[in-house]
Amino acid sequence: MTGVVRRVGVILAELAEAAAPLSLAELTCRTGLPKTTVHRLLASLCSTGLVRRADLGYLLGPAASPACGPVPDRAPLTLPRRCFLPHLVELYEKTHLMVSLCVLVGDEVVCIERIYGHDRADDGAGDVDRAPAGHTAAGRVLLAFAVAVRPDDGAASGAGLERCLAGIRRRRVAVHTAACNAGVICAAAPVVGRAGRVVAAVEITGGSPAMGVTAMVNQVRRTALAISAAARCFG
């Protein structure tokens, strides 16, 4: 992870964990970074919408805020945001595509973190936080590694569904074309927790001319592996 991306990730992670706005002095103390560096990065982050200025300090901006609040009956994701947010930020900086972290809730995929820029691709989901799992790349990844798979998820049915999910389990990646826009491609890869179980999926979404599918797959795999490594180290 490059130095600038790491510092940005540290700042965003501290803001994500804070219950109230943090001042420049508080962020300097918490991150251990030079005050001038924090001030310069905050100005850049504010201009992109990842951070916003409040009366008492700084908060996460709309482009980096959690996509939804606590989700009842969600498979627990015990990783604190400081473990995965820097990696999501790095993925966004490398691709400039929409980046999401998702979990499975029943037959639905729920986005718990999303980062996107001004040129986000239209995947038909808008800012919806839930969708049928079979309709998204992240959802198909999570279904593939779920203990039980229901055949009515919308991705396929019967043996067709199992063949689809078996292929995802084998490749450890899913690629999906948005139904509303044939030029929009989604790629997702699993995040493995400490117990060796898939607990989330990283997804990137963008127009295929902007980045080839192979490059998207490689980038999302690297990020999922990095977050999985952070999960193993988190105690």
C-alpha cells in the first residue's frame, strides 16, 4: 500500500470509528501523522466528498459514509472498519470504480460500505443498500460459500444455480453484467474471516471500456485477500 493511500486510509478509519466530529488536533494525535500532512489530506478528502467539515471538526462525507445502519440478523462482521476501509480506499484509488463491501442476509446481499467518485457507473442499483443476492456479483459470491443455498434467489434455478455457484467457488470470483446496462461490469471476491469462513465480499463496478475485466478481477482479488489477511491478524 502506498504511503499516501495508507495515510488516507488511517484518517478515514479514525473518522469511521469516531462517535462525534474530530478536530484537526484530535486527528493528528490519533493518527500519529504530522499536523500539516493531516490538514493537507483533509482538504483533498473534503474536495472529493470522502470527508466533510462540521462545526466541531471533521466527519465522513457522503462518498465514504456507511451505506446502511445496523442490519438485523446479519451474519456478524466482527472486523472493525479500520481493518478493511484502508484497503477499500486503495482499491478505489487504483481503479476509480465504485467499491463496495457486502454481507449476506438471508437471500439478500447488503452493502455495508461503499465508495464511489463523480463518474460512478449506473449499475441500476442506485444507492439501494439491499438487493436479491443472485442479482449482484457480491451476492453470488456470498451464496456460493453459504452453508445453505436456496434455489429461488433469482440467479438461476435447480442444477443451473448449483453449476453457477460451483464455478464461483472454484474460481473464487464472480463477474456479472448489470441487467440495465450491458456496458457495466461487476466483479467480486470473498473475504475470509479468522475461522476460515467467508464473511463478506468485495465488489467493484464500472464500465468495461474504462478497465478490462481481467484487471478488475485481479484488483478485487488482491483487495479481498488483503482484507482477509487483516481479519486473520485481528485479535
